[in-house]
Amino acid sequence: MSKPVPQGGLVIRYDYLWVAEEGQGREEGAKLRPCAIVVAVQARAADPLRVIVCGITHARPTDEADGAKLPQKEFREPLLQMLYELGGSAGLAELREGLLPRMQSRLGEADYSIVSTGEPRWWNATCWERSDMVKEGLLRGDSPRGRWELSEDGRRAAARLANS
């Protein structure tokens, strides 16, 4: 059986070297492991094919803070919807208390870990998403401190979500 041409998304067996193994002085992985090919590129026909792989594991992280975190962008729609339902603006405490039940089923243990600001990671990601939404014109940047407010573009986007 011939080997398939490497391409993104293909799962292969590879002697993947984990960071912990490297820390033990190993130069090769201890055994063949499943790995996903992230990207395979060849700049010119004469160049070798370069492949980037990512090891796949079933083991939980030893420190839950290193586990899977909900991506920041996942807080956008719930935030738009909540602000829309609250008339277009709300204070931080009201938003935080209202967002948590909406997001709870999607949050993992790592999302509850405390970051350097002293806040849980999920709320920190929400605040960063708010910053991006201000830059994109979905939220007002001139709202009073501690208050988040939809812009006109944000109201339109939230109305589309409400009607979909």
C-alpha cells in the first residue's frame, strides 16, 4: 500500500516528540503517535515538501489551566445578543452575571482558571472580544467607564442575530 501525499487534515502515525520528552533529553518521540498534518507546503518544485504536524492525545492536561480554552470570538454573538436584549447597553456586573449562564455549557475547566488580572479566563476573553468589537465599530468606544454599549452597526448585527 502506498503512502498518501501529505496534506492538511490528514492523520498519520509519527514519532512525535512531546515537550516533556524533549525535557528528558530525548531527540525522538518514545513511540509512534497519531498526529494531524496542519500544513504541507512546497515553495518550488525543487524544494522539499515541508510538513507541520500536531500531536494528538487523549490524556487530560496535568494542569487544567493548560487545557482547551473557548476561543475569544465565541463570546461575540452571546455578548451582542445580551446587550440587544438589555436595550443596547449594560454595566459590567450585569453583563458578567448574565453571560456566565449563557456560556457555561461551553466553558471548560481551563476557562475558569484565573489570569494575571485576577479574573477568570472566560471573562478576560470576553473583555478582549469587547475591545475587538469596539475597533470594528460594533460597540461604542465612548461609553462611560464600566458600561458597554452597542453602536448602530452593533444594533443592526444584533437584530440580524435575533431574527435568524
